[in-house]
Amino acid sequence: MANHRENSEPKPEDTQNLRIRAILRRRHMRRDRHAWRIVAAALTAVVLTGGSVAYANTARVDQKDPQATEAYFASHKLQDRQTEEDELSEAQSILEERIQKEKAAEKAAAEKKKAEEEKKRKAEEAKKKAEEEKRKAEEEKKKAAEPNWQLPSSASISSGYGMRWGAMHNGLDFAADMGSDVNAIGGGTVTFAGVNGGFGNLVIIDHGNGIESYYGHNSAINVSVGDKVSRGDVIAQVGSTGDSTGPHIHLEVHVNGEPTEPTAWFRGKGVDV
Ligand SMILES: [Zn+2]
């Protein structure tokens, strides 16, 4: 049940309650009055009987008075019943009206709640949609900010990423001719340019977003640490320095410091491999 009666302000219901109580009180009063009338009638009857006896003694009996008394009471009784019925029906209609009002109020409250829930749901949906659009826009912005990518050479791949001769091969080998160009796979900053063990002459480019590219076995290096390079820039010449059995480019792609499988990575960036 709705708790709309908690308000301390006087309500139409309270007024109606007073009205109903007044009706019931009047009914009690009438009942009491009725009892008094019976007593009064009895007394009157006694007096009249006494009178009749007195008249009878003088042989002059008048029947008119008792009849008038009876008619008087009958008429008043009828009037009382009518009033009672009217008031009862009034009380009943007040109660019925109140029930109707309560039902209407409950219905209105339920409809209001439903409308509010619908409004809330729509607001959440709109918020979600806006967040999704924002996320998409940010993703596109990030993608647009990222450099485009390409392979370091148009030469064919002679060896892939994975276990080879019992050791891990962390990159792709491109069977390029001695002295041909080694292209930066994307824009970035040179973080290493020099000899590095088995890599021979090595160039490392930091592309940002945790992505680095390694180019090994070069015969010559054209860049220095700190240089900014763009995608396709010729950073070195193909060679066979370090652990190498013939001229080729050894390319590694590192993501967050770890070598990753370059073929899938390039395909993920929209580069055909
Ligand atoms: Zn290799």
C-alpha cells in the first residue's frame, strides 16, 4: 500500500472521517432518543390508561388519543429510518469515492514510476552510446596518429619467426641484395645505431606506443642515435655482418620490449606480407 498518508497536513480523508464519525454518533443518539421515546410512550400509555379507566368509570371512553400517539410514533420512526438510510448511503458513497481516489492515486504513482524508469533507461542508453562514440573517436584518432607501416624491403622473405636449428629466431629475414636499401618500417626515433654482437651493424627505431623495430646485418648505417626518421627512409644498406651466412635484412618487431611475430603484426597494421 502506498504510504501517502504519512503527510501531517490535514487531508480530505480526515474531513471525511469526521463526517462519517458524526453520522455514526447521530445514529447512536437517535437510538438513545428512540429508547427514551419508548419509555415516554409507556409513561403516556400509563397516564392515558389511567385516564381511560377514569373515563370508563364515567362510561366515556375516548379512543382518539392513543391512536394519534401511535401515528405520531410511526411517522417519526419512518422519518428516522429514511434519514438513517440517506446518511448510510452518503457514508458509503464517501467511502467509495475515497477508494476510487486511492486507486487512481496508486495508478498515477505506478505510471509515474514507470515513466521515470523509462526516462532513466533512455538516459543510460544515450550515455552508453555517447561513451561508445567517444571511445571509437579516440581509437580512430589514435590510429590516425600512429605512423603508417611498410616492409623494410621489397625482397622476398627467406626465413620466418620461430624455432630454427634449435634456437629462437626472433624476426623475419628478407633476402635482399648486398648494398640495397633498408627502409624504416615506420616513423620514429633512432635509439641504436652500431655494432651489436650477432646482429652485426644494427639500427633500432622507437616508433612510440611501445613499438620498436630492429634491423640487423647491415653493411652500412645511414642514421645516428636521436635521428627522427619517417616511414620508408633509407636507414642502412643490406649486408652480412654479425652471425650471417649471406646478405639479408634481419627484421625484428618488439612490442613493449618483447619480440613479436612480425607477419601477423604487419597484417594487423594493414600491411600485406
Ligand atoms: Zn634473421
